[in-house]
Amino acid sequence: MKGMKKVKIVCNTSPLIFLNSIDKLDLLEKLFSEVYIPNSVYDEIRKKGEKEKILVNINHLLQKGKYRLYVVKNQMAVLSMLGRLHRGEVEVMVSYLELNADFALLDDLLARNKAQSMGINTIGTLGLLLLGFKKGYVNNLMSLIDQLILKGFWISEDVYGKIMETVERLK
């Protein structure tokens, strides 16, 4: 990676949970040189993570140095944005700005819209899987999306159809 730009991503809870549910947490480290998890996101994972084994997997990636925990410095910015957005989503946005990151991994539409209004480059779980497909790290994209849907991930028929068209075009 010498001489190449480091590409940073800051991750929210639900995309991490969904990626873990289809055994694709490793996709982040393949696509990005630095993967950050804000402390509040890690706290949410600790609370939710036992049933889905995500806590064990995240801790393993943290110990290996593949992922990094991040403590948001500007807590006033976080507090001022709380309301309709959850703390984890807000910390992802503030972390993105503090770290000068390249992407914020967010699935929630309200959070993505707010982030984009702040000039934050967002990507969601589906976009991440599609990027992995384009780069050759994901072979069975539609099967993975079907698995996500079975695990409670919502996707409109229109978006599903557009992804299918993209997959066919790229074959």
C-alpha cells in the first residue's frame, strides 16, 4: 500500500450487524485500509451482539488491528445533533469529519440524508456489497442480498431490480 492513498470508512451498527449475519465483515478490510467504529456504535454492538455472535467477530477484528475504535472528540457536536438520529449515527458523522474519512457506512435513510447534507460521502450495506462485487470480492451478490432480506433487511423492489440489472451488465 506504500504510496497509495489510505481509504477510511466509519461504520454504524446496523450495517455491521447485517454484514456479520452473512459472514461478510471481512469485506470492509478488503475494500478499505482503515475501518473505524465509534465508541457508541461499539456499545450498541456490545448490547445487541451476543445473539448474533457479532461481538466476538468485532473483538477479533479489533484485536487483529483490522478495525479501530474511535472516541469522538467533539461531543458538543454530537449532543447538538441528537434527536431524530441515534447517537451511533451521529457519532459516525462527527467521526467522519474528525478523521477526514472517505465514507460513512450508514443504512438509515434519515441519517444518510443528514450526512449527505453535511457533505459526507455515504455508502450503505448494499452499496458496499456491490462495490465488493465490482472489485471481485463478492461472487454471489444476489444470493447475499436474498439472505439479508431473510434476516430482516428491507429493500424496495425497484432497488432490487436495479441491482439485478447491474449484476447482469457486469457479468
